[in-house]
Amino acid sequence: MNFVMNEEEYAKMLLGGDSAIDLKSRTYAVTVIAKYYRSLGYDDKTVGNCVGTFVTGRFTDAPRKSVDFWVSHAVAASKKYPLFMIGDITVTDKELELIKNLDSDKFKPEKLQRLAFALLCFSKFEAVKGRKEGWVNTERKHIFQTADIKNVKTEKQLLYVHELCKLGYVDISLKIGSRGIKVLGVADGEPAVIVNDINEVGYIFEEYEGRRFVKCRICGKRVPVTNGRSIYCRDCAVNVNREKTRERMKKALNI
């Protein structure tokens, strides 16, 4: 799952056909389109017509019931939630100092600190969207993914969070069914790290710590330097290899 920091820019990319939409992202993408048209001053009927045109044009495999649901859901959401445009997220020197002082004998400090950094960034990301300052309600699995802490089962994720709680960096909501985490490490100070993509918070923290990255030649995402051939991110590398395989097949068949 990718998180969008500027919905206006994302909507324009979608309308221009410059952004792929996977199955899990369709509902969100349609909602952003509705919010975009609402921001232009369109009424319910016009927003619904525009969204319907977008859905039938981009999701040609979608059944009529799904189209009707997306349109009605998106029109209603566009009245309740405004289009948000989040700029860069700034992490201060005092916030980084608090994170760098986190230590534990249960987990590797670099992973614990990277998770703390990700939670801090998500708390600021969600604050711009209207959530109370410090609180994070993003699904835990997405936070670990963006923090570059992968293949961690739910039980261990909870242990990570509880360890940060013991260290006094976060608090946990006691409300039944809530996944809310409150970051207590928000502090004013001088700008130290600028986060321009919430999806890459783990890599950004590692870059700050000295790990080398290059930008993917196709999409511009950060790619860890593991050898001299690190030029594509994983997703783009798959597409490039698929295209190369297709070309080899054409040559082999003399097409």
C-alpha cells in the first residue's frame, strides 16, 4: 500500500492515466477523484457523473454493482473529507535525539529506532489530516513495511510496540478494538531531516544514518546500494525484466 501526501497531484496523475491502480487501491483512488472534483466547486450530481466516467474508463472489468458503490461512496466521502495536500514532513533535532537514545536488549537498536522514526512521521502525517497530534491509527503492518522492518509476524510487531511503550516513547490506546498509538516523542527544535515520501521513512532514516541509496531510473524511488547495478527499484526491475523477456521471445520467434 502506498500513502499519498498530495491528493491533488495524485488525482491529476490518475486522470492523466500516469498512475497504475492495483485492486486494493481502487476505492481510495475513486474517492480522491471525487474529492478533487468537489474541490473545483462541483455539485453532487456533477461529481457523481465525473467519478462514474473515470471508473468505467479505468476499471473496465468492474461489475455494475461495484461501479455504483464506488460512485455513491466517493460522492459521500467528498462532502465529508476535503482534498488534502501535505508538504514535506520535518523531523527536528530534538526528536532525532530522543529516537537515537532508544535502546533495548530485546531488539536491535537500529530497528527499534527506525520504527520510532516511522511512527513519528506517521503521527505528523495524520495530524495534517485532522487526527489529534501524536496519534497514529495507520495499520501496524503498513507502518512496519514503510519502516523497512519486513517479515515480522503480528505477535512480534506487538512486542516492538510494547517495548517502545516501556521506554516511554509511545502510549497505547486502551479502547477495545483500537489500534491507536500515541507518539510521545514529538518535540520542537531545529529541522534535521526532511521526509518527502511517507512510503520511504525507513529508507530515509537509514540514509540519515549513512546507508547509501540511489534513485530508481524509472520512478525515482530510493534503492539501497548493494552492488554496482542498483539502478531500479524492485517493482520497476520486475517490469524491465518482463519487457526484456518479451523482446527476447519476439526475436527468437522472428516476430
